[in-house]
Amino acid sequence: MKNAEVSQRRDQAIARGVGMMTQVYAEKAKNAEIWDIEGNRYIDFAAGIAVVNTGHCHPKIMAAVEKQLKAFTHTCHQVVPYENYVALAERLNEKVSGDFEKKTIFVTTGAEAVENAIKIARAASGRPAVIAFGGGFHGRTFMGMSLTGKVEPYKKGFGAMMPDVFHVPFPIDLHGISTQQSLDALTKLFKADLDPARVAAIVIEPVQGEGGFYQAPAELMRGLRKLCDEHGIILIADEVQTGFARTGNMFAMDAYDVAADITTMAKGLAGGLPLAAVTGRADLMDAANPGGLGGTYGGNPLGIAAAHAVLDVIEEEDLCARANELGSRLKQRLEQIRQSTPQLVEIRGPGFMVAAEFNTADGSAPDAEFANRVRAEGLKRNLILLTCGVYGNVVRFLAPITIPDDVFAEGLDILEASIEAAKQA
């Protein structure tokens, strides 16, 4: 088989709305390397969008899934429960930021986790409204789309969004938005358009994912916590992309001196198997009546087994420290490249959640075309990269945290060559 042949079949069989960054059809993968159906080897700087933080096919995770596979694959936890579901909830209750009693539920996707967090917040508060941030991404369901602060491609053509969802600007110094301006926008919203007594929750990514890897300043988090406490609002941290050692902490909120009331997570939780979770204050999590939360596939036994192994690997291999080390090396290399690349205007991100933002050579405007050329040149050289950002001008780096040093060094060389080629195009 050839990639081009399968791509033609894909065009005939798969809906156009499922976008694709590459036409590389995977046959096998190991740690940070992927081989396609033609036998070509690629270095993976995407990790399935921060899903395989522990690498493709980590032996410990594969063994845990295989063991569970031989026992049973599905009973539906609401029908016939299983102990490892309970044990994983206990582990997450201990690990999620916040010095208070917690409870957890398991669902299947990040969007579903966000949806359930909103349901819980509304049930607990008796209020309907939700506030999110411009540039944020929270999923492709209707509530997820409504919360997401980016129209194209996520909202375009899908009609009216969910009611009682409001947005305020996210602080980005590079784009001229300060923390104080974001907090002032909340104050203005409460004065002009929305009674804070109607607000159930404020939802925020500690580091924006699709929005461009902008980290929320500590002053913003403190300000949000103060506002939430003042008005009885529930603070939700969307850690779907930032969780499980990606930012150099188990969760990105660990870097702040305040805690969210509810945390959503998915992606890196189960090493590639579909599993998501919501963990929060016990009193809030118990607000919904029995049957109001859950789902047929929520907390699938294979995903639960994989997640236990993921947590073991993060601890045993000290992946939080490894993320900080790799991120530092990547930033140093990008800073070297920046000396001769005027288009590279900012390098940022905690741990191994790093981004490079590109503008026009004169610095006057975001340059999505240049960022996409970097991605395309990387792919020509067998390096898989992703772009993101409200303006599409950011290249984000999400390689597995377990990437071997020699493969990482090889990838960095290809990255530098790709940026140089983009400059010459």
C-alpha cells in the first residue's frame, strides 16, 4: 500500500470535516518514532496532541492493557463495577491540586469531561451562566464549542451556540492584552451584561492549548480565585492538554498558589486509550443525583488499567523532571535559531509544552503561512509538527516525554533545517 492510495480512499470514505495535518498512514510506532505503511520512519513531535506523554507502546502500559484484556473489556461500571476504577479515582483524588476532600468520575473524552464539569457546577450552584476565555479550546460538542474562544474551524457553520456562555480576553503580552485588562473585562462584564450571582463557573486552561500555548499568569489565577470566592463561583481548570507531567508538574495548576474547585483531564491520562476524568471538591461532585453523571463507556476497564500504568511510569521515570529538562533544551535550541530568524518572535511554555510564535520578518503581523511552511518542511524531512494559535502562526512541540536523547537531538537538527528552509521559500 501507498500513502497516496489510502488518501484517495479516505477522501471517498471519510467526511471532509475530519481535518488531517498529514497524509502519513501509520503502521507501527515505538516511543517517539512512527513508521508509515511505506516503511518510512518519522520522529513524532506531536504525541497524538499530548496523548502519549509516556511514548507510543510503553512496555509497562502495554502489559497492563494486555492483562486487563484477558480478564474483561467491558461491563459498564454503572452495571457491574470494578475495583481498579475505584483505585484510580483514589489516586487522582490524591494527585489533583487542592488541599480539600475530592471525588472523581470517569468519562471517555476531554470534551465530555468539560461538559460534565459544567453540569456539576450548575447542579452545585443552581446557576446557569459560564465564563470562558478568548483563544481557549474546550472541545467540539455544542457546550465545548460554545466555551471555545475561536470561531474557525470549530464554530463555523454550526448555528447558534449554547446560551449563557460569555467570553473575556486571555492575557497575552505579545498581543497587547495584560492581566489587568483581562480582570477588568470580567469586572465590566459583571457591571454591564451579567449578574455574577447567575454565574455557575469560570473555566480556564492553565496553559492554552489550541490557542497558542500561552500560560496564565499567576496574577490572573489569583484574581480569578478571589472573584470566584467573592461571588460563589466555581473555578474549573481544563487540564485536558496540560496534565500528566507535560508542563513539568503532574498538573499545570501545581505551579500556582491557588487551586481550582474542579479539574478536567484526558489526553495523557491513559497513554493512548480513550479515558477522561473530572476531579473536584467532594461536596460539588456529589451535587448531581445518581444517574445524572456517567456513560456506557465511561471508565472503560482497558483505559483504567492503562491509566494506572501511566501514573506508575510518570513516577518511576520521573517524567516531570524529564519534561523540564527536555523543555529547557528545546528552548535553548530555539533561542539559537532565533538569532538569525527575525520571524521567530517568541518562545514560551512550561516544561515540555513549548511553542514558537512566528510573525512577518518586520514583526508587524502574525505569519500563519510561515508557521505552516515550517510544519511542511519538517514533514518533508520526516519530522511531525503541529501548528496552533488563534492566528495559526504558532508551532507547538509535544514530543513524548520519554523521547530518547539521540532521537530528540536528531529531531532538533531537522527542526532547525526546516526553519531555515521556510526562510528560503
